Amino acid sequence: MKKTSLTGLLAVLAFAGAASAQEPRSPRVAVIDMARVSAESQLGKSYAAQLEKLQSDINSAATQKQAELGKMDAGIKSLQDELEKQGAVLSAEAREKKQQDITRRTRERQAFLEDGQAEINRMRERAQQQAQSINNEFQLKVRPVVEQVAKEKGYDLVLDSQVAFTINKDFDITPQVIARADEQAKAAGTAAPAAGAGATAAPKAGPATPKPAPPRP
């Protein structure tokens, strides 16, 4: 009887041990601040420079068109002032000619304004597409670096810090990812494609897509 009880006890203990061995462990979770990776890594900075170039090009075009509008406004005002001052001494034919000139220039200004607004909108749309492409490329390039660091440190899951309510800095792998990305960029001899090299990518929370105001009416 004692032998049977001992055998049963050993069987129970063996089963419990096997169940314990099969019980899955809790995953190790790390966090990363992608905005910081974008702002501080050489890779992120290179892509940010491309976004800044897009914005600069749009702002430059908008400024140029605004200057042209200013010149057109000045010309129209000059004609209006002349007509007001000389109206009493001008012949009906001369007054009519100046008025027609003012009307023609006003129409030209309106057409220039509408064309300018359409061109700025097209540039903005292209910039938004390029910015999305830049963001996608950055994500593709930085993801392997995140995976390398996470694997080396034994993490099973990496969350963006934006979705974490509280963060223990001991689980923040942002500094390591930035350092590793910079090491790889240095080893490759370049941080990323030169600005203006076409579609490329900035991180989540990267520089905003350029949205300059169109020429004033």
C-alpha cells in the first residue's frame, strides 16, 4: 500500500513538473521613442533634411508668386491713381483707354492668382506623396535596427512610447537604437540618400508635410 502511494505521489510530482515546464513565460516588452530616433539619429536627420527641402521649395515658389502679385497690384494702383488725378483733363477716349487697361490688368492678375494657387496646390500634393514615401523608407531602414537591439537584449515585443501610459526607462531601447543606427550609417559611409534623391522616408512624428499658404487674393 505504501509502495502504491509513493508511486502515485511521484507521478503527480512528475506531471506538475511537466506542466510547469510547458507553461509559457511572460513576454519581455521594451519601448522606443521613434520621434527621438528621427530627431537624433543621422538617418532621421538626413530624411528630415529632405522634408525641409520640400518645404523650402514650396515656400520659395509661394514667395515668388506673392512678389509678382505685388508688382501687378502696384501697376494697377498706379493706373487707378492716374485716372483719378487726370480724369478731369483727359478726353473721353483717353479715359476709356485707361479704364480698359485697368480692367485688362485686373483680369490678368486674377488669372495669375488662380494659376499660382493651382500650382502651389500641385506642389503641396507632390510634397505630401514624397513625405509619405520618405516616412515609409525611414521605417523600413530603422526597423531592422530595432529588431537587432531587441533581440540582443532579449525582448519579445517593442512598443512605440506614444502608446505607453507610463515608461520605465530601464526598458527604453531608444538610445541603443540611435547608437546602432549611427554606427551602421558610419560603416556604410553615408547616413542616407542625399536630399532630393526622390522618394524616401521620415519617422512617425517626423517633420510635418509642407503646407504654405497660397498667394493672397
